Amino acid sequence: MTRDHINPLQWHQSLGYARQVAARIFRDGGSPQDAMAAFGLSASPDQTPDWQHAVEAIAQSMCSTPSRRAA
């Protein structure tokens, strides 16, 4: 998934939130896999994700889900 179609403001906010979540999980003794699992994501079996990969994957998942709009 490329970020070419994502609104830059949405990406910036999602990245900030993903960093905040990852920092909280790290502070509680969790791993990058735990952070990804909290959002229903999983890493490929041949790769062990680091924190940078986990943060970007979380931000991408937040940007890919459609947001609800008010009527």
C-alpha cells in the first residue's frame, strides 16, 4: 500500500497516534508484535517487525479504514 492517495494531514495525525500507542505498549513491556496485534495486524512470517515497521503499519491501517461521516 502506498501513501500517495492518503491525505497528508490524515497521515500525519495517524502517524502521531500510532507513535503514541507504540510508546505506551513499549513502556508496558510489550513488543512490536504486541502493538500490531492490538490493531488486528500481523507481520509476515519471515520477518520480525521493529518499532518503525509497527508504527507505519498501524498508521496505514488507520488510514485505510473508511471513516464515518455525519448525516
